[in-house]
Amino acid sequence: MNHTRTGKFPIGFRRSGSEWQRDLRSLIDFAKTNHFAGIDLGAVPPADIQTVLAAGLRVGTVDLKNWSALASADAGKRQTAVQANAEYARQCAAAGAKTFFVVIIPEDHAKPRQENFRLAVDGWGQLAAAIQPVGGRIAIEGWPGGAGCSALSCTPADYRAFLKEMPGNVGINFDPSHLIRMGSDPVRFLNEFAPRVYHAHGKDTELLDDDLYEHGHLQKATFAKPHGSGEWCWRYTIPGHGCARWGKLFSILKDAGYQGMVSVELEDESFDGTREGEQEGLIASREFLSHV
């Protein structure tokens, strides 16, 4: 199995919703044939976790469910979501997967951010405490969200505030692509937060200076179309096709004692959309990361 040159982190990938990735056994065959160490599975039955582990692969993360209900203004709805996710996490932990991927998405995007923050602290804090006895860990990705970018715990300031309110089993799914897109330095981010990184994604962002000049970053472009997996002045890419300083990032993670996978999350208009293109993008990402 391939690993990064710096830090010797195993290289896997995040399963997407593409048609060719739906059959788990054929996806396992692709992973093993192409020397990937593991798969981030998404939200799956616990039996799928056992299938991947039995094949000799790692499970990087499993997605929790109904994220926004954990930040609902309805206390009963929050509690129901806590109980359902806690039971699911216990089943996944028993099957062999204990790191859970989430984005902190509010239920009501129109509420003031500070109010949604407090609701999320309550819901996610309850869940974190509930899964601690089985060794469950929550890894928050800093995707800022879709229209309106209302997700919480994305910027350094909000990560810092949220993690301060959480027990130690809540940490970060590090993905430099989102930080670059938002204008935050991923190296500086890791220098502060590396000890709380519980999983990492291999995804990059290209900043398009000419398009930034033409269209700025506040308004939608009047005439230009947005890039696939991006907007007018930036786009997500495979590792090495963007701005991330991968060698430096891996060095910081190594020094912090990180021992998890680096999972390629394929979102790149140059590769997306076909089985052949997506497989090429995953393999090219693995090849680049193995030489960093």
C-alpha cells in the first residue's frame, strides 16, 4: 500500500456518490489493485465496515447522519438526533470504525450565527459525550457550506471557539482546500491545530488570479460560468494542482504525532464525471502524495 513520503501516512480515498463506486466489493478491488490503503465510507451499514476491514483495507471515516438536526432549535429534535447517532456510532465502533466525519451545518440557515453556534455546541457536545465510552471520535471538516456559506466551525476563529466547548474526542478533519478557498493559511492553521487533527483529506484549491481580477469574489459573475467544483476565481483540484504546500503540511502533522490516513477527496472538473476520469484522478492523486 502507498503512503506519503513525509510522515509515512497511508493514502486512501473518500467514497463518492458516483455510479461506479456504489458496489462496495468492486470498489474494494479498485482500491487494492491500485495500492490504496483504505476508504472513507460515508454513512453505511456497519456490515460494510467489516467487509472493508476483512479485505485488508482501513476505514478512514464513517459519516454521521442528519447533521443539521443536531443544531436544531427544537431541543427534542436535537435529543432524538443525539440518540440515533450515538446508537449508530456504537454499532460502527463495534464493527471497527471509530472516527466519524461531520460538517457542522445549522438547521435554520437564517438564524444569527452565534445562536446557531450555541445550538450546535449543545447537540454535538451531547453526542460527543455519548460516544466517548466506545472510543468514538468526531472529525469536523471546515467546508463552509453551500449558498450562504452558513456552516459553522470552518475558520480558525470558529474552530477555536467550537473545540474549546467540546470534549477531547472532538477534533478536525483537515482539508486544506477549504482554508485556501476562504483565504486562511493551511500551514498556520496546522501550526495551531495539528494536535486536534483526527483525519485528513487530500484535496487542493487553485486560485485563479485573472478571474479574480475580472470578477472579484463578492458578486456572481455576470457573464462567466463558475468552474466545476468551484466558483469564478477558484476551483477545487487534485493534490499538486493547487496552492497547498503538502510537504510542509505533512511535516507538521508528523511532528504532532498524527497517525491516520490521508484520504483523497476527488473534486476536480478535470477528472469528474466519468469512471475513467475519476479513477485517473484518484490514481494521479495517490502518485503525487506518495512522493511528497
